[in-house]
Amino acid sequence: MHGKAPLILTNIDSVPGQHIVQHYGLVQGSTIRAKHFGRDFAAGLKNIVGGELKGYTELLQESRAEATSRMVAQASELGANAVINVRFTTSSVAQGASEILAYGTAVLIE
Amino acid sequence: MGSVELWITLGIPVILILVGRFVGASVERNHYRSIIEREAQFRARPAVSTKHLDAPCPIQSASLAVGSVVVSVDHFKRFLSGFRMIFGGEIRSYSSLIDRARREAVLRMKESQPGADAFLNTRIETSTISSTTGNEGMGTIEALAYGTAVHYDRGP
């Protein structure tokens, strides 16, 4: 994502056109975000007509990007240059807060 | 005095339901129109749920593509579903909402990688977002679609 050569992320068990030379095991990144009041209020108004709640969409996208970059940081620390089989999960830990987790297998490809 | 209060307590939910019935329904119609249009645009670049694809050309590069959307139900749908809970059966007003959300998420995933030729191992996940006020049950959901975007190597 940032740094020197960008790490390749895929959610299949290989990187097409490349060979995996070494496995580093599981890497993960997670973040727990709470909705803030302003967004909640705007969403409450939008709730009347239904449809997309853009504020929440952005909020979750930001947190997912954060979780992914933490996973990527862990992978590059290990010396990997790709993360394969990436999965995302979301769980609500408390009212108004949700956890976003990204995990995958760090590998070295050639 | 008492009758004014009665009108307010009865009137507000009725207005909210009517707003949902008309505004919510027109939002849904427009959204479906845009989904069908954009799906036609992306038909040549399929999202598949398999991990391997018999590609016509060798694959040049791969990267992760993600798309998501958060939607909520309007008051009219919530009202309808209340009736459904009495008799049971499919709550059609909710299934159309979730269907819209999933298709929108897949489209956003495709739009995030405009140059990709195919999307392998596409996963769709849905999660409910709990509200701070503690109202449980269906209200706000997130649909997330992600997959591996691949570019074909078409030669020089």
C-alpha cells in the first residue's frame, strides 16, 4: 500500500503468474470503531427514507483500510512481499461499535 | 389540549410511514435502474466465486478489490414487516433492500478496479450494525464484496 514495493494482496491461494518461495504464516490487523454522534444523527435523519447511509459506508471503509494496513505492516515486518487468501470479517463488540478484522497468509513470491 | 397531543403522537408515525412509502419507493426504483444499467456495463468483466478461471490469456497481475455499502430500511418497510411478523412468510420489502445492497457492493468492487478483466473468488458478506440507542433487529446492514482483480496479459 505504501513504502517501497507495494505488497500484493489476493484472496485466492496463489499470486497468478508468480511462485511462492516461502510462507511466513498468518498475519492479521484489526480495528474497533465507534460511530460518532454527528454521523449517528445524520444517519437517523436518513433512516426516514431508507437507502444508503453514506456516513456509515465511509466510516466502515476507513476502518477496513486501517485494518488492512495493519495487516500489511505485520507482513512487511516479516519480510513478506505478498499476502494471499485475505479474509475480512466484521463483528459487533458493543452497542454502536464494530470490530473489523483482516487476515491472510504472508508469503514471499518471485 | 389532550387531542392535540393525540394528533401529534399519532401523526408523526403516520407521516414517517407515508414518507417511506413514497420517497423510499422512488429511491428504490431509481437505485434498481442504476444497478441494472451498471451491471450491463460490467458484464464483460465477470466476478466469479471460483478460485481459478480458464483465462483466454496469461494473467499479468492481481490485486485485492473491495466494495461496500451500508443501507437502512425506511419506516414504511419497517411497518410492513411488523405485519409480516404476525403471519410469517417472506418479508419481501426487506429482501429487496438486501438484494440492492449486495448488488451495489459488487458493482463498487468492480468500479474500484476499472481496468481489471475478471474478479476471482468473490465473497459477499453481510453484517448488521447495532444502533447506539439499543434498538435491536433489522435496521441497518452492511454488505461487503471482495475478490481478486486480475489483469490479462494481452501481449504487445
